[in-house]
Amino acid sequence: QSALTQPASVSGSPGQSITISCTGTSSDVGSYNLVSWFQQHPGKAPKLMISEVSKRPSGVSNRFSGSKSGNTASLTISGLQAEDEADYYCCSYAGSSTWVFGGGTKLTVL
Amino acid sequence: EVQLVESGGGLVQPGRSLRLSCAGSGFTFDDYAMHWVRQAPGKGLEWVSSISWNSGSIGYADSVKGRFTISRDNAKNSLYLQMNSLRAEDTAFYYCSKDRDYDSSGSLDQWGQGILVTVSS
């Protein structure tokens, strides 16, 4: 159960698009379409933004989208807004009823 | 309104035990899998354990396997985490979270506010 690999930080200007990668292995991300993405603002509980690779829960802006290729999943945020500044975490099923999170990515909106 | 409220946290000495509880309301508790996720202060999220709707499927992170036990009482709409042989590295905020499915799908769509567990002498 090694943590998934995410960039420590990404940044973008308002209106731009950014992509956060989440790299795992053939035992987790590569084997299951069970990758979720969470947004966490300081001092707050995480919020589900994307489930099952690319499904957007009700209430989540359509500026957020998810995808996967091989062992790497990605979260794209288009039309960046100030309120998107937060930490983002990916999470994948790793088999045998276990799950693994990524190390987290701090998004800065310049 | 869905609510998840954790309790039972606090300061505990290394090697001792603690039991966390999570009370769910505003949804049909026994329709959903549940998870515990923790976050050391200033650090990232770490999945700890999950349990399916009927307790038939349970999983643990390697870091807690053999020391922590997850359970649920659907009649009481409650989730538990029995933590034994606690270590300093178990110090974290512990979140109770609800899965969107009866068996775990990783779609943790509701979270509690978190409760702090501090392991220190």
C-alpha cells in the first residue's frame, strides 16, 4: 500500500486550466476504475469532487473533470477561480478491500 | 441533512487503547459502506479502514492492521474504530466518512468534522 504519487504543488491564473496527475501502479489505479478526487480547504473536511475516475457528483461544478490512462489518473480544473485554491487528493482502490490516497497537491490560484 | 459526528478522541499514552465512535443521521445508515480516514496535523489524508453495509467486507491499511478493528451497529446508526497498541505515529485527526454505495466504491460523499487523537506520554 504505497501512496499514489501527486505533484506537491500546481498553480494557475484565474480563467486558466490546470491538471493534477495521480500516478499509481498496475495493482491500484491501473487495475480499477475506482479513482476518486477530493478537495480540502484549510481546516475543513474533504469534499468529493470526482468518483469512479470521471463521475461528477451532484452539485460539483462542471469545471472539474477526471480521466485515466494506464496507471495515471488526472483531475482537470478549467476556468480556474479563486475558490478552487485548496489541497487536492486522489484515492484509488488497491484490491482486497483496501484503498490508497495520494500525497496531495496544493493548488495555488495566482 | 446528512450528519456524521465523531466522538471518543483525546490524549492517550503509547501502548494504550482508544475507541472512536461515529453517529450517522439523515440517511439510511445500513444502506452504505463506511470508512475511517485520518490526517496527521499538517499532513495528507491516509485511508485507515472500511466496512461494507453488512460488515461482510472489511479492509485495513497495513499501518493499522492487527491493531485497529472497525465495526458497525446498524441498529444504532453507528460506526466504531477500536484502536489498540497506539503509537505516536497514530496521532491524527480521524474522519468518519460515508461511501456512496453499499459496498465500498471509494466515493466518500459525506464526511464528519474529524476528531483529534493524540498519542503521547
